[in-house]
Amino acid sequence: MSEPTKLQKLEKIDRRWVFLVMLVAVSIPLFVSVDLPLKVTPAAQSFYDSIEALQPGDIVYYAADYDPGSKPELDPMLMATLDHLCRKDVKIVSACLWPAAPPLLEAGLNTVAVEKYGKEYGVDFVHLGFKEGKENVMVQLGKSFRDVFPQDYYGTKVEDIPLLAQKKANGEWMVDKFDDVKMIVNISAGYPGTKEWVQQVRSRYNIPIISGCTAVSAPEYYTYLRSDQLSGLLGGLSGAAEYEDLVNLPGFGIQGMAAQSLGHVAIILMILVGNILYFINSRK
Amino acid sequence: MLKREVPLLITILVGWFMVIEYFFPGAEKWSSELQNWAIIMTALASVLGVANVARINMLKISRKQKDWGYSVVLMAGMILMVVLGTLFPMIKSIFGIESSWTLAGMELSGVTSGTWFTQFYDSMFVPMQGTMFALLAFYIASAAFRSFRIRSVDATLLAVAAIIVMIGRVPIGDVMWSGMSGLSDWIMNVPNLAAKRAILIGAALGAISTGLKVIMGIERNFLGGD
């Protein structure tokens, strides 16, 4: 058997060299400033327009359905959307269907609503915590928030939370179901997430939904965006960057665009070089 | 009978009830109650899951099977977080204890900010899970170089679409060519949308068909083998 040529050896190169190339590509922006112009997609623009159309005093249901694995992609969306909502003086009823999500939501609310805007917990926003039950919880929330969450994340009874304790003249709760809120804002990393919110809640309760999701989920959700079942969509870190640009709040989304751009270029080069080597070697 | 007929009867009754809800508004109250039961049962299933993880790992430790050391770490982490997040708050609630239980200035009981639970979450769980997902980028790069071979028309279409979308979704795409993000958007909005919509509608029809078979008692595989 003949000795493999240099190109054949290169095709079978130790994968740790490939890892090194990737590491170098995503690390370059740490050392060199790379300014790239951002272009806002219609999906991100409609997400922004949906929140922009809200009036002061309106209430949104904020569903943070992700965990630390998706934090780099989705935290920038969480921070920017909370900022936009607080800036618009919109009240927030928030909860999670992912068990590891509540601390992420709590950190976002504390940083943006409390520290930056001085909002008062229980009056301007509330964190109901996590509830197991997935789609069943979504459906039940449309009927009664307090049936699903008798207490908030901190163990306070919902009757003692001013935002949820007000009653109408007819004795019904003012804020207790999806009929009482203007929109659902969902930050989603998978199941249960945007797909289930659309399938279980959008038509049943006729409530607009906007979604910020991981890049890998975004292609599936374009279906819902085009059919107006989603009123806006942010896909991955690039979606977060576009939204940060729209709300004029440069953060990790915009900062991460240079690294992601170079990472994508590196992967494309890997595909091309790998196939060129394969093509040359298979002809020999 | 207890193993097959009774579960089948419950499934059929509950299934039909959830359908009837849409046609008789009065039934909504009862269906709502059933949904609440479902939430409670799902929560109980999580407890069963935790119990199963504990059983498997305790067995592994007691028999000193391969990699049993990892099971020790898993059990220690699980017990610690359950004690801090569930057991301590439960004890405080049952005995009406309102004073703080602090260690090194941080609350021992509870899951909110300022507790040891959140400290462990922020300093261990977040970076470890972040690291696992970050590794994906390196494995994708490796797979792109070593495994993604353009050998057929299908693979060529996939590669071309993937390259356009990857480069069009980041700002560097428009720096290379001003129409790149537009082309990427077109791929997402037209061919991707058509394929995804077809899959979704097909899956939905399949779900309806399976659902009907289950609530009519035709489909019984979910009852198990024996």
C-alpha cells in the first residue's frame, strides 16, 4: 500500500487543528476591533414594532423559556426586550416553563426593571416562577393565572400582589388571564417554547405572540411569522443584535456579531477546503 | 383487566371529553379541572424521574461500576440542591420559621437571588452548561471539514443554501455583497418556509389521525407490551 500524500494527510488532519482554527476565528474580535454594519430584517423590525405599538399601562405576559445553555444567544434578547417594555412603561407578568429559567429571568428583571428603571416589584412587574406541565400550563394560563400560580417566585400569594390583586366592578380579577393582557413575549430555546405557544394559545385565546428564539429554531418559526401567527421574530444572536440596534441599546448581541461572523466564515471555509481536498484526493 | 381495559377506558373518556369541550361551552369548567390534574401529574412524573436517577446512580455507586465516581458527584449535587431549594424552605414553612438561616452572609434556604442555591446556579450550573453548548461550535467546524462531503445534487443544494444563509445572517455577508442578506431572507421565506410548512401540516394530520385512533380505542400501543 502506497504512502498517503500530503493532501490525503491534510484531509484526515487531527480534529484538534480544526478546533484551533475555530478558536482563533472567534477570538480575533477580542483583540482587534471589527466594526460591521448591521442590517435589520423585516422579522426583527416587526418584533420591534409590536412592542413599540404598546401603550403605557398595557400589560404583557413575558414567557422566559430557556436555560443557561442558550444564555449567550437569548440573554441579550431578554435584556433588550425588558428594557424596551420598561421604557414604554408597560407592566410585565412573567413566568417560565423551563425549570432552570427563573434565575435568568430574575437577574434580567433586577438589572433592567429595578436597577435601571426603578420599577416596583408587584406593581410594575411580577415574576411567577416556574411551573411544570408544559402545554397544559399554557392552556390553563389562558383561563386563570392564579389557578396555575397561586404564589409568585418569592412565595407571595398572588392576592397580595397589587398588579394581580385588582378587581373589576363586576368582581372579576383585572389581570388573571390572556384576555387581560395585550401580548405574549416569548424568549424560547426549544420545547416547550414558541411552537407550543403558537399551537396551544395563539388561536385559542386570540392573543398576539412575538418570539425571540435560538438560531437553530428560527427556520421553523418563519412559517408562523408568515401566517401572522407570530407578530415578530428574533432569530439567534443576529436577531438580538438587530433588536439592540433598533432600541439603540448596544449590548452583547452587537458585540457578538463580529465573533459570529468570523465563526461562520471559518465553518464555510472548512466545508470548502474539506470538499476541495476530498475532490482532489478521490481523483488520484 | 386492570392493566389494559381500565387505562384504555380512562384514555377514551378523557380524550373525548377534551374534544367535547370545544362544542359545549359548559364542559369547559370540567376540562379545565382535568388540565389541572394533568399539571399535577406532570409534576409528579418529574419526582419519579428524579427518584429513578437516584436509584440508578445509587446502584452504580454501591456496585462500584465503571465511572461510579461521576455518580457520586451527581448524587452530591442533586442532594445539595434539593436540600437548599426544597427541603429547607419546606421545613421553614411547616414550622413557621421566619428568621434567616445564613452561612457566610448568604441565605441557605430558598431559590431566589441572594441564596446559596442561586450562588451554586450562577457559579457552577451556568458556566458548565454554557461550556457544553459552546463546544458545539468546535464540533460543527470539525464535522464541516471532515464529514460534510458534496457528493450528490441534494448535498450540493444543501451546501449552497447553508453557505448563503450562514453568511447572509451575519453582518459580514452584506460587506461581501450587498444582496447577501436579501438572498438569505429569500431562502428562509420561500424554500425553507414551503418545506417546513409541508412538514408541519403533514405532522399535524398525523397527530390528528393518531389522536382519533387513540380516543376510539384502535391505537393501543401506548398501553405497553404485556
